[in-house]
Amino acid sequence: SRALTNIILNAIQAVKDKKPKIEIFLVVKEKSVLISIRDNGQGMSEEIKRNVFKPYFSTKSTGSGIGLAVAKKGIENAGGNIWFETKEMEGTTFFIKLPKK
């Protein structure tokens, strides 16, 4: 739940000059669950994409910059994967795939 909270909070904060629109989708398959969290924010530059999961990396003036690093570690420790797709000025979608137990 902490990983989802971190990703959703980042998605909301990624939206600058318009009303945030966050879409969350859940797909349940036989052996896995796929969660996607899509925002209508600024998207990410190449530099941000390279660093987004690094501890203490942040583009904001507040916060510690460990949210996504902690989320990634927790998801991977649970046997899952996290990745994202982004387009500058259009938004970002994070994907979390977890095994069903």
C-alpha cells in the first residue's frame, strides 16, 4: 500500500497547470496482477527517466526523494516488477506487476 501511495502522490504532484486526473486500472490474471496508474502531468525528461528510481532523487523542493526507490524495492521484494511509460507534456503511466499468491 505504501508503494501505491507514493506513486499516486507523485502522480498528483506531477500535474502543474490543470486539474489532476489520475486513472488506476487493475487487471487480474491467473498468476499475476497488473496495476497501472496514469496521470495527466508533465511527463519526464530523459534525465528524470534515468534517475526516477534512485534514492534521494527528486524534482520537487519538498520531500526526501525516496518514495519511488522504496516503492521499487518493496515491489521487487514481493516478487514483482515496476516500470513506466512517459511522454513529456502528456503524462506518465506506472505499471506494477505482482504475482498472485
